Amino acid sequence: MYQENFTLDEKQKLESHFSNSDKAVFVIITSNQVDRGALMSRYSRTDKTMRRVFIDEFLSNPNRGTEFYSKVLLEYGDDSVAELGTAQCAIEWISNISAQKIEDHRIGLSFLEKSSRYVAFDKKVNGVYKYYRDKKILSSSYADNFIRSCDLSFETYSKNNIPMQSYLKEKIPIDDLYFYNSTDKNESPFSHLNNSDDIENAKKIYNSTIKSKALDILRNLLPSSTLTNLAITGNGRAFEYLLFNALYSDLGEIQEIGNQLYGELGKYIEPFIKRSKDKYSILYNDYLTKTRDSIHQILESDLQAYGENNPNPNSNSNNSANVKLLSYTPNREAEIKLVSSILFEYGKDQSQDNLLNYSHSLTDDKRREIIRLYTHFRQNRRHRPGRAFEVIDYSFELVTNYGMFRDLHRHRLLTMNRQLLSTKYGYDTPREITELGIEKDYNDCMYLCNESYNLISPSMPSEAQYVVNFAYRYPYFIKMNLREACHMIELRTTPQGHIDYRNICQQMYSLIKQVNPVIAEGIKFVDMNSYDLERFKSEKNTAMKKSRLNFEPDKIN
């Protein structure tokens, strides 16, 4: 294999910029992020090796990366090279409304968000609960209503955390559960454990599971103004688009975040994000604004004349999730398309058109044999079906509580459309709220937030979202292919999944099975059962893994 030989002096200079100087495979470790991306792009336009390009062009010119991107991005408009620069950042003390809006950016960005399942939101900072106080609302006549509503939500959430855990322990006692017994190397009832470490581990597993369950239930009370933390990893092109949307947002909070993020990212990847504030971004925003306003005119005139069936805004239910399958491929057509795609994936010198005709000619039994073989050897959900599954599409309309929307919103390989959050569709009431005897407090909280929303929304529809609780139902539209449906349904129906999204994904699977029964067999690891303690099995598995590694569970974060 050809290998470029560097001098001893050159090797020393390369040490802090590349993982090695004498192999054909290496990692770029130079600290300047702009130089990393520029170097990769420059590399594609020269016959030189990357390390030689670095020595010849970058070592002698500390501004080489910036100059290169200014030329390529601004003069040539070559957007793809902006993907060569990456950054990791964090946004703290951000409302859930703004966090979800930022997470709408599906391509080129990865997100990690503070969990409402494992972290209690009951602590105050400087005597106040942690929720976003929008300046526009606080300077209006609705400020007192807003604060009173959010405070009541947090007070109801906080005061019921321990009582809910106590109730769940009465409902599902530890003595009714099985844990690992190191004496006989098997699962035993808690009362049969003799080893002190086994007993201690069992208590930790149980208490952690109970806490997660309680927080799962009580998160319905949290208003969407609740503050969270968000970590983002992404490339320059994706950050540019994120910044553009943030800077021109209807919400002052997101605009402020956009300006701060622009300033911080500009210290490291400025060439990638400069266009989010240039003259072309102004023109782009003008186009979006005019489009929105013209569509709004039709909505306000023609649609109102057409009429609408409005749900009762004060209704509540223990099981209100609504899933509709809006569009799908009829079964025979779907099977023919899938078979032709499967055969193309494994075939040789065969056109897709020819294979489509061949699939038409097959008997139903033969087509279904091929479909079943395609997923026959899957042994667990991580054995993903092949790309052929991507030729079948499904569209769903969902009406679920906002807390559950936040969970499904994390899936990137789908199209999701949504509207502003409101209280129009009523709210969900977990049965444990009723069983604990706090339904009146719960309903009072929902009533007050609905009242505040109705006061604020006519003049501030975007800002009014902050007062809406996670329990309120929210309509949205999802379009995805069969491969993503398989991934989402199998992942979200696992025993440790939240009861709300597990129910939704079970319904989605049932609807797919109704219209494409043989194809649905490929979704092999959907769990259609229900569980009282969703996290219990997962917590036991985690504790077992830690014990095998000789770690102490209480010292692992």
C-alpha cells in the first residue's frame, strides 16, 4: 500500500493534529473545528494526501479554514460542505415549548433532554418553581393568572410525589415481586431473599421503579413552561437552519436563545452559520411569512364557513388516546411492492421494473413466503428489517396528551406535522390519580390552566402554550415507512415504556395488521401486554449487569 513519508520535523508538527503520521487510517484531532471541516473539503479537490494539505496550507496560515469557507459558502453556495463542521452545545433553563420547537429540526442534529421519568421537577430555585416566565405575558394583565396557574400545577405535582409513591407501594407491595437470589441463582420472592446484598439491591430496584412510575403519572400536571435542559450535537448546516428558525420565531424565548446560540457557536464555527443572519435569510423569512398569512386568510374565512366539530375543552378521560390510520397502501399492492423491493435488494442484473412485473405474476402464497423469509431470522428488535421495508408508507393522525407527544417526537425518521398547543381537546386523567383520591385537586389544576389559556390565547396564541399542562390532548400527524414503524412500535411497546406511548404504538400496530396482515408479521417483537410497574424488569436487568461488573448500583449515575 502506498504510504507518504513525512520528515521527522513534519511528524512532530502533525502529532497534535492527527492521531498518527505513518498509517493510511487516522483521526483528525486538530482543535480548530473550522480547520477540520475546511481540511476535509479541500481534501476532495486535490491529489495531495490530507496531512500534506494540512502542512502545505494550514500550518502556515491560521486563518486558512475561515478563508476557505468564506469562499466556498458565500461565493459558491456549496451547502454540503457546511456539514463537515460539527459542534456540541447545551441550552439550559429552556421551556418545554421551546425545547420541542428546537427538536423539530430532525436532520443533522441529535438531542438529549432532561428526563421527566427519572428527575423530579419539585425543587424551587430562589423560592420559585422552575418554569419559564414569558416577558410578554408578565407585562400583560394576565400575569397573575399565568403565575397562579403554573404555581398550582407545580404545587399539586410536588405535594403528591411522596403520597403517590406510598400508594403505589401499597398497590404493588415488594413482597409480591421476584428478585435475583444469589443463593440459588434464580428469581425468588423478596421475602425469600437471605443475602444482605440481594435484599439491598432488591430495595433499590423497587424504590427506583416506584419513583419512575410516580413521576410518569404526575408529569401530566406539569405546565409546558416547565424548564428543562437540552444538549445538542450537530453539523454546521443543521445549526444554520436551526438558528434561522430561532431568530425569526414568534416566541421571544426562542429568539433570545437563537441570539445567544449564534454568539457561542460563532466562536468556533462562524463560517457555517453566518448566513442565518444575512440578506438571504431576510428574504426567506419574508417568503415564509407571506405564505403563512395567505393560508391563514383561507382558514379564517372558508374553513369557518365549512364548519368544525369542536371537542369539549373541559372533558377528561382515563383512556382518551385517539389513533387513526389516514392512508396506507392496499394489501395486494403493498405485498407486490415489498416483494419486488426484497428481490431487488438481493438480486443481480435485474431492473426494479422487471421485478415488479415478476412480483405481479407470483401467487399470493409465493409472495407471502418471500415476505415472511425476509424477517424470519430476526432474533430481537435490534435485528432491523432491511431497506425493502421503506417502500411501504403509513400516515396516522393522533390525539394524545402532550407529555406523550414529547416521547414520540424524538423519532427522527418520520414526517411529523403539528399545531400550537392548546386546551381545546380536553385532558387525560391517569387512573392512579383517581385511586389516590386527588382527582379534585387534579381537575382544579386543569380547570385553572384552561381558564388562563382562554384568557391569554386570543391576543398571544404562541405564548399561551406555556400554561398548558402535559395532560392536555394534542393533535398531530405522523407519516412514516414500514421500517421506521417497525422500529418505533417494537421500541415503544417494551415493558419499560411509558403506558401512554405503549398503548398508542400497540394501536398503531393493530391498525397496520388490519390492512397489511402478512407484512405486519415482520414486526415480530411488538409487546401487546400491559404492566403495572413498567421499569421493573429493566431495573432488574441493569442491576444484574452492574453486579456482573462488580459495580455498586448506588454509585452508578
